[in-house]
Amino acid sequence: MKVFKRTAEAQRARRFFLKKEVFSPCSPRLRGALLLFVFFASACVTTAQEGEQMRQDIAALRVDLKKEIDTANLERQKLAEEQAKKAKALQDALDALNRAARKSGADLAVDLEKAQNDVTALRGQIEVLQHRLDALEKTTQEQQKALEAANQFVVQRQKELDKAEHPTDRMAIYTLARQKLDAGQIPRARELLQDFLARFPKDELAPNAQYWLGETYYAEKKWNDAIVEFQKVLKEYKGSDKVPDALLKIGMAFQAQGDCENATLFFEEVAQAHRNSPLAKTAHEKSAECRKARKGPK
């Protein structure tokens, strides 16, 4: 049986989201999503599995809130367009009224009465539309406030979860970093790897941690930052098994930026200095790609 403990921050968040003014304009689906958020936010997560589930539920909540706001904005746009059409129709009716006023004879009374009725009806419709627009604007603003408050609470809660999940054992830190990287949680993986290197710079896993730190930037296509981190493998861990990997990835980072001249230098270094490495074949292939790109189409 899971045991949950409410925190002071969670209770404040619950009071905020349960205020009538926040919920009153929202749809039932949005209210349900916010209640789900409050439930999870008010819990003290005790396992990594529960923490991951909470992250997924929070992400779903933020998507729901965003959809609600987008829907409200679309509705407001439609109402504004409808109001513009009605305003044009009102102007047309006023023009007709002016034309009727210049007439004489039996048709004058009929035209005047019709034009006046059209103007009155259109003015009434415009007033209704304006009222709906004002109400929708208020709803959108309150939904936006709810989304901002949810985002702020999620950021704070995420920090608490990360802190609670942060191990101190060398292997546990390294393993968690790899897991986060494989799961696509790049910033979290980078934080863990940096912590590992700060704590255990001489550890046997330090070259690997340095290499994977470079991979966090490579995954985000931050090519120059990746190159800097991969070069640290070459400089600080010269005898490491990760040297060929780092050389290859430096070349690929240059290649991704269209710099095949520098890329080829690193590919050839892998192929020549590490010819027995499984990466030598990949380096040959990448080097061939660069030579072909530099020659251009025939």
C-alpha cells in the first residue's frame, strides 16, 4: 500500500487550484485535469516508478491546459470574425436607412421601417457577441493564470523530485545518468554526469562519463559544445577505450556543420591510429562521405 504525505507547498497549491474563480470558467475536462495535478503534486513520491508516473501525468496535464487555451483562442477568433461581419451588416443597414430617408412617397415609410428594424436587430446581435467575447477573454486569462501557476509548481516539484532521486554512490549516479540519457531526459542526464565527474574525476568510469557528457550536447545538436566535451576525453583520458569514440564523434560534429575538412582529419585519425577498433570501418565510411561531398555532384 502506497503511503502519501502532504507537504506545505502541495497544500498551498491545492488551495489555489480549488478556488472557485479558477475553476468556474473551465471545462469539466480541464477541472478534472487540474484535480489530478493537485492529487499528484500533493503526494510525496517514494519510488522512482512513482516519480516517473507523476512526470507523465504532469506532462499530460500541461498538454490539456494548453489545448483548453488554444480552443478558447480559436473560439474568440471566430466570435471576433462574426462580430466584424455583423458590424459590416449594421453599416450596410445604416446606409440603406440613409438612402431611404432621401426617398419620398409611399415607399419611404416601408423602407424606413425595414431599415430601422434591421439596425435594431443587428445592434442587439453585436451586443450579444461582445458579451460573449468579454466572457471568453476573462476565461482565457484565468486559464492562462492556471497554466502559469501549474508550470511554476511543476518546475519546483521537478527540482524536489530530482533532488530526492539523486544518489551519492558512484555507480548509482553513473547508472542513473545513462538511464536518463537513454530516456531522452538530456538536461537531467547532463546534471548527473557533471556531478559524477566533479565527485569522481579519477574513477575508472570517468572517461565514459566524460564521453557521455559530450553525447548530451550532441543529442541536442549543440555541435561546438559537444566537440569541447569530446576533446576532454582526448586530453584528460588519453589511454581510455573511449578515445576512438570521441574522435569519431568530433568528426561527425564537424561534418554536421558542413566542415568536412576538419571532419576528415578526425575520421582519418580513427582509421589510422585505431585501425583495430570496430569504429575504424565507420570512420572510413564517414571519410568517404566527406570526400564525395567536397567533390560535389558530377
